[in-house]
Amino acid sequence: MSTMNVKVSSGGEAEALGARSETMRESNSSGDIKKGQVILAAYVIVTIELTFIFMQMGVMPYLAKSIGLDSVGFGYLQTTFGVLQLVGGSIFGRFADKFGARAALILSCASGSAFFLLMSISTSIPVLFLSRLPAVFMHGLPGAQKVITDMTTPSQRANALGKLGLCFGIGIITGSLLGGVLSTKFGIFAPMYVGLVGNLVNTMIAMFWIPLQTKPKSDHHLTEHGTSQSGSVFSIREILRLMKFPGVMEVFIVKVFAGLPIGLFHIMFSIISVDFFGLGAVESGYLMSYFGVLQMVVQGLVIGKLTSHCTEMTLLKLSVFVFAGVGLGMALMRTVWHYCIIAVPLMFAFSTLDTITDSILTKAVPSSDTGMWLIWASTII
């Protein structure tokens, strides 16, 4: 009788253990699905934002000329945009670390709405310069990078961040074509109205699809402790402190010096395509779409395979070496066809450098400071 009781008890315990393990598997599965949905929402937000950013970039030189702004003034306009992004980058990154990725993405999308609203009424040079002001908090791409960083393991991170390049490529292709078509058929301000609506939609996606906290619970406690050390959203002392982590300073310097020349060229590409290459709005859109296709091919077919076969430091050195060759080629180019050829190694080097440095930096600093570093590293170029 006692033997039978032992068997029944053992069987009950086995069933209970099996039920608990099944529940844990289901819980982990549902957790993975939820994480996948949040990461997908981040990809959607980035794609929409970049589509409208590249749409306005293609139209901006023609809008500037229509209100009497010359090439020098356009350079000042683009520089203003870059300086505002740089100034706001650290503040936005610290804001994301302190209040969460959802609040940061909502702020970015709302700023994008204000950006396009001001552009839609830019009938004079002062208003056009004023429209750059919301760019201080327009950091949707780094915001999405923070979501992905919070919700992936270090081994998954490079691949997940690399997929943002696909969003980048889709944004270039769609935005460039859309800007040329809308401005040609419906007027120079039509892309601005579309961009305003798109950013409002993005704001709603961030509000309802991104959770209040994207960090794991164990990291959330560290986040609260880490952000309380600075006592404010922005602190130079915090930036200098993070620079002291092993490998951070070296990788950051490489990212800046390797990417700065290309960043400057991209800022002025719109005016170069008009004055140097003599392209119209539609032709500029086609050229930017070509870059988008290259970006998607590199990110979708090349970067992922390279990260599984090579170390991150090897890929970082390779990207810097390719950048050196690209710089020489750009100095010698004379026609748009030359640039189309140079764009192939350019996109490879740019995508590799951006993905690998972001992955290295987010692994080197505490999880409570990843937001600030992602945005600071992106906007410094």
C-alpha cells in the first residue's frame, strides 16, 4: 500500500514538474513574440521617419532656391540642422535612459511633426531656418536602436541592429522617389504636408506599440540607480565618465574620424547634385534610390554573414580601410557615373562602420547608459 502511495506521489510530482516546465516554455515563447512585435514596431517607426527625412532632403535645395537662398546660405542651413542635432543628441540620449525608449520615441516623432509643419509654411528664409529648430529632438533612428539594444542579448545585437540598415534603404528609396514625384506633380510643399501626416502616424505607433519600459526588470533597477547619479538629463561629467570604460574612447574616435568626411558630404549632397551634377528633383530621387538599394543589399546579404564569420574588430578595421579608398575616389570623381561606382564601397564601409561601432559601444557601457551613447555616437557625425 505504501509502495503504491509512493508511486502515485512520484507520478503527481512528475506531472506537476511537467506542467510547470510547459508553462515556462509558453511564457518564454509569448515573451519572445512580444519582443519581436516591439522590435518590429521600432523598425516600422524608423522606416516611416527616414522615408520622410529623405523625401524632404531631396526637395530642400529646390525649396531653398525658390525663396531666394543661394548655395552658401543653403550650406548654413544644413550646418544649422547638424549643430542642432549634435546639441540635442546628448540631451535626448540621457532623456531616453531616464524616461524610457517610448517617451523618447514619442518626443522624436512629435518633433518631426513640428519640423514638417514649420516647413510647410516656409515662404521666407527666416521661417525656413526656424523650421530646423525641432531637429534638436529628432532622433528616431537612435531611439529605435535603444529599443533593440534593450530587448536583445549581446550575441543577437549586431544582427538586430544591422537590420535597421534595411529600414534605412527602404527609407532612401521610397522617400527619394516620393519627394520627386510629389513636388513635380503637386507642388514644392506637397511633400511637407505628407511628412506632417506621416510623423503624426508615427507618434501614435510609438504611443501604442512601444511598452513603457523596454529594459528587462533586472536592468531597470540599474537604470534608475545609474540615471540618479547625474541628477539631470544632461551631464558632461557623465559623458567623460563613460569615455573611461575600456575600448570606448578608441572606438568612438575611429567612428568620428572615419565617418566625418562622409557625413559632411551627405549633408551637402543635395546641393552638389544640383550644382555639380546638374540633376533635377526626379533625377536626384533616382540617385538616392540607387543608394537605398545598395544599402539594403549590403545590410541584408553582407553584414549579417560577415558578423558570423569575422570578429567585430576585424570588420571595423576593414571598414576604415575601405573608407580610405572611397575618399580618394571621391576626390577624383568628375561625373555622376563615377559617383555611382564609388557608392558601392561607400555603402559597404558606411554600413559596416555604423553597425559594428554601435554594437561595440553598447556592449562596453552599462545598460543604463546605452541610450545616450547610441544617440551621441550617431549625431557626432
